[in-house]
Amino acid sequence: MPQPEQYDVLVLGSGQGGKRLAWEQAKAGRRTICVERRWIGGSCPNIACLPSKNEVWSAKIAHIAGHAAHFGTKTGPVSIDMARVVQRKRDMVARDVANHVEMFRKTGAELVLGSGRFVAPKVIEVRLDDGASRLVAAEKIFLNLGTHAVMPNVPGLAAARPLTHIEALELDYAPKHLIVLGGGYVGLELAQAYRRFGSAVTIIEPGAQVMAREDPDTSEAMQRILTEEGIRFVLSAEPQKVTGRSGDEVSVTVNGSAGAETIVGSDILVAVGRVPNTIGVGLEEAGIAIDARGYIQVNDRLETTAPGVWAIGECAGSPLFTHISVDDFRIIEANLAGGTRSTRDRLVPYCVFTDPPLACVGLNEREAKRQGIAVRVAKLPTSSVFRTATTDETQGFMKALVGAGDDRILGFTMIGAEAGEVMGLVEMAMLGNLPYQSVRDAVIAHLTMAEGLGLLFANVPPPSKR
């Protein structure tokens, strides 16, 4: 083996946590190299969070324009220019990637485009995009490998050349009939967007409800909202075979509680989950263990089984959210400086950017029951929030979980306008260990959606008498 180039820090993958580690380590004076296989800045700014929300917002504008008469604005016929929708998204991505390149330049972290693979402990061979290769060794290595979309083993599916979220966000046309495999968060966001762009949409979900991790009332409310927009749901339906070609004509035969059914569409989108990008990276050469699902095994400080190697974000089995990868970075950075931060007991907020959006933090009823935690539940229809009388955004509800024997806020769920911002206020109260009465009695500005929190927490049942 030739003598490898020596670095202080090597980051494999430039996603949310990885790029920040590279920048901060380089600014601290350490010789740092970041190897990125394809997406500078990771999936979030290129093919996931930002691009999808960009197109979701374009779809919302189309929806508002189509319903403008309800609010007293007269418009002509509304049509969708999908080429412009995609170009707007591409322009945003290009700006963001340029900003990332500039940050690497400013901080002094070396950015290399190529695929990295361990060939020995702390030694990585980098196959560059131009066909050459480099051998790099580092004292500290950080793995920010990410995940990719699962392709289920359904006969005929691969041959149908289905879309994943990557290809769906590049479509310069609205499919005549989009079939979505999977009723999870990504599937619902893109299904609603394309319905608003003018596509007929059918969602096929093998489970009994969409958004399987959510409480039944949350799932039912979201399904009802999307059904009212014209999206068809086929639940408890296992795909048996696929024929045809996505972009032309494609059919999916499912077997469900009502028997066999064949659904015919023009395009098919697969959104059934994610798997880690840990195959072919040579982890076994470095003594880095993975679990049965392929995720890198880490402790609560995100250290792998190999000394001097850490894993960040989705590949480490962290919750699949960009903001969690950022927090993983903060945990590692703090511990490198002698701190004691860990992944234990952190609150994990998340939003689903349907319209209206879903926002959650802490426990829901299903998780509380599974963990054996007794709770009191308060619920409020979104229509009870004064703000909605002015906007007609009345769909959804707020729900809070409070400890049965104390006044701690244990969880919050909201479907409704500005749900993410309202959820953020509850999260701050939870982080501050405030009793629910502090939120109930707070003076919150009128007419905001957050004002509904006072009404919600006024509905908390009294503790049960023993």
C-alpha cells in the first residue's frame, strides 16, 4: 500500500452534521478533508428538504390561486407551468450549493468529490470523479453517509423505472395519474403537491393507516384532509406486481381486505422508507460494526466501535431529520472539547409539510402507552383558535399530553396552519420544565395561532383521585 496523505480530520459525507464538523475543525486549525460522493452539502439542500418544500410551496400558491374567488379576488383560469416550478427549485439549489462551496473555501476545509472506502483502520481510498484516486489517513474520522430510498421487492417494480423523491422533484410535467407507494411523510407531501399541480393521485399503503407512527386520530384527520382534495387512499393493500413503465402507463396489482385490485396510472412514486448508505464503504476493514438493519452502531456520544471514528445523522440510526444531524454535530463538537453531551433524552421535534402541516414533539398517546406512562390528554379543534375565523384555515386540531401525576408537558401534536411555529413554543416550555399552567396562563398575542395554546391547556383534565 502506498503511503497515505495525512490529515487531522476526515469527514466522509458533506451532509448537515458532516459539513459543520469539517468547517469547525478547519477553523480550529486542524488539517481537514471532506469527501463527498455526489451532493455538495448533503441531500437536504439538493434533493430532499429544501427542494421538496420549494415545490410544495409552489403547489400551495397554485391552490390559493385556484381558490382566490372565495376570498374576493377574481382571477382568470389558473394553469401550472411545471417547467418554471422546477427551474425555481433548481435556482434555489444552485445558490445553496454555491454557498456551501464558498464556506469550504473560507474555512479552509478541503472538499473532494469522489467515493470513499476504508482499506484499513483510519485509512480511506478516495476514487475521484475524474477517475484518479487518493489514499488518505486521518487521526479522527467522521462518517456522515446518509440514507437512500428503499426499493421494495415487488415483481415488476424495478423494471417499471419508478420515481423516488429525487426524480419526482425533477418532473417538468404533472403526471396524469400518479400512484404513490407508501403513506408516510414523504409520500403525503409529494402526493398533495402533485394533486395541486393537477394530477390524479392514488396512495397505496400496506398498513391500516397512513403515517404509521402517529396516533389514529392524527392519521384519520390527515387522510380526511387529503381525501377532500381528491386524493384516493388504498389502505391495508400489499402490492403484488407492477407492469408497464412509469412516465407512460403503469399498473399496480394489490391484494387487500377487499380482495385483489389493479390500479392503473401514468407514473409511480416509491416512498416506503429509507436504508443507510453503509454498503460498499469498507466498514469491516476499519472494525466498524453495523446493526441488523445496516445502521452504524454508536454509543450515546456517537462513537463507533472503532477508536477515533464517529458517525453522524441517519447512518448512525439517529432520527431521520436534518435538525437531528445538526444536533449530532453539536454533541460531537461539545464532547471533543471535553463536554458530556449525549443523545439520551433529547426532544425530537418534527414537521410534515402538508397543507395544513403536522408538527409533533415529545410523546404521543401511542408512545406513552407503549412506555407505560400515564398521561392526561387535552385536545382542541383548530377551528377554535380565533385566528382561523379570519383565514378560514380551520382544519385539524391541537393535542397535548400532560403527566397524570404531575403538571409536566410530555408531548404536543398539531395539524393546522403554522403548526411548526406553535410546536416550537411548546418545545421551549418542555425544555424549560415549565408546568402546563405556565403556558395556559401566558399572555400570547392576539390573533396568532399560538393563542390557541391557552385554550388547549385550559382543557387539561384534573389529576385523577386515588
